[in-house]
Amino acid sequence: MRQIPWQRDELILALYLYMQNERARNIKTEPAIAELSQLLRKRAEFLALPHDDTFRSINSIYLKLQNLKRLDPTYEGIGLKAGNQMEEEIWNQFAGDVQYLKDISESIIATISQQIKDDKIRVADPEEDDFPEGNVLYRIHRYWERNSKLITQAKNKALLSDKFYCEICGFSFPKPMEN
């Protein structure tokens, strides 16, 4: 099976591993690499992407971490030069703000772990490739946005509580007047 190119959210997760686990940068047998391999396979299932047992193998993840070394100003070696432009974009977007990288990575991981069975989430959208946080978070955003049952539940919950705010951005709205 021909491997598909690495996607934004996969690179975000690889960078997160790179930043949080120095052993993974240098030791192929580091368990966190195998964990990321399993997670990226779950991501492929979540998005209904074709894949097999070799998809995002331990070797491919380790090589991706070596590609990231070329972008790391603290790395004293050279790193692999065969990286791609998206790696550099991800590095530039996230490496300077490790907390943001952590938050986005944890959101991606949590979303993949939800195991949503709705086929609507598996339908690709041309706009998702431009979404800075990647396919997984774009699709879950689209799913929540277009699921009228979820919207009604959220509105009813908000109206019953003392707090009326946006769950996405945290903006606090004045509570609507009751008739």
C-alpha cells in the first residue's frame, strides 16, 4: 500500500513528541514513538483513511523526528535534510509556543479517542487542508457546528445554568431575558 503524505495534525503530534520527549529524538525504541504510531493509526481509522499495519510505523515516526532536528536551533548536528515545507510551517507555527502546541495536541488526541461512529465525520472537505490545526479538529468542529441535536442540547444546558458563554472561545454573553 502506498503511504499517504503526512498531514498537518500528524506533524503537530510528531512535533509535540519531539518537544516533550528528548529520548524519542535519539532512541528509536523509546516507547512514546510506538504510542504515537498507534495513535496515528487510530487517526487514520477516525478519518476513514486507507492504511495497513505499516502505516506510520515506528521507523517512519523516528525518521520524521530526525527531519525536525534540521529545524531545531538547539540541535548541534545537522538532522535529516529530506524534510518537507509543511514540517517547517508546523515548526514555525508551534515551536515558539509550547503551551499552544500542547493544547492543540491534547485536543487532537482527545478527539481521536472519542471514537465517534457518525459517518458524517469521515467525509473529507476541501477546506480542511487549510485549517491550521489539521483534519481531525476541523472535522470535529464541522460535526459539532452542523449537528442540530448537539446545538439544541448545548443551548438548553446554557439556558438552565447561571453562566451563558461560548464553549469554544469562552466569551460570556448576557443571559437572555425570559418572556
